[in-house]
Amino acid sequence: MILKGFKAKSNKKYLNKLLSERQVNVADNKVVSLGVILNIDEFDDFEAFRKLADYIKVRPNRLKIVAFSENKKDDLNSWDECHNPKDFGWNGKINNVELQEFLNTKFDLLISYYNNEVLELKLMTTLSQARFKIGILQTDERLNDLIIKTGLKDFALFKKEIFKYLTILNKINNNE
């Protein structure tokens, strides 16, 4: 139990170090690939993100969704990848090859769709090599480049706002 506390503290310290060194990318390259980090304990509709990808003209083969659950559940085998706290080591080390591969992928857009303060989710967002990061209401504004303040269950509004802001930022072509 004490080791768990030390591990969390080391990960939190590492997270703060990464966030303080973070550079914001403002390039206007178009969104071709999309990564999604999802807390499956809060929202479990993977199909909504597939529809969102289609809506912003991201091809299905350029979409990657990674789920996270604080509890290791055996009934999550219908999802592509579902990770839990055991996939994280000390000082932000990732112990899972698939998760590390996801984080190393240079997505044009990363959506962090979670609302709860979960250290591992924040680490995933921070460690991602994505060029542009969008999240919903967060207490730490350093995590994302754009924060869209909507409720978790109001996905239709979130989808509409993403399309609006990506169009304004010239990240998507809405005339194709």
C-alpha cells in the first residue's frame, strides 16, 4: 500500500515535469489521423468516435481508440485495447507495448475524452506524440491545446463543437 503511494507520487512528479516542458504546436496541417483516449468507466460508446472520425473525414484505418479502466475487467474483450493501472510503472514508465506504440504514434489529432481526475489518463495524454490535443473539461489546462467544455453524455454537442473549431483552425476541409 505504501509502495502504491510512492509510485503515484513519482508518476505525478514526472507528469508535472513533462507538462512544464510542453511546447504547443500551432501548425495548420490537416487532420488525417485521429487517436482517442477514453475512460471506459465513464463513457463506453466506441461507435460514437467512429462516427465522429467519419464526420471530420478521417478514414477508419487512420483511427485508433484506446480505452482505460481503473478496474481490470474481463468483459472488455469487445474493445480493441483496454488498459489499466498495471500498465504503468514508476516515473511514468509504460509497461505495455501496445500502449507505448499508441503513445508514440504522431496523430494529427488526439481526443482525450474523460472527466475524472485519473493520473494514468493524464499521463497517457501528456506522453502522446499527437500534434494537436483536444479534451473536455479538465482541471489542468496544460494537458490539451483546446478544451471543449461539454458533459460526457452530450456527445452530439461535443461532435458539433469539434467540427466548428477544427474548421476555424483550418484543420479540416468541410467543402469536400
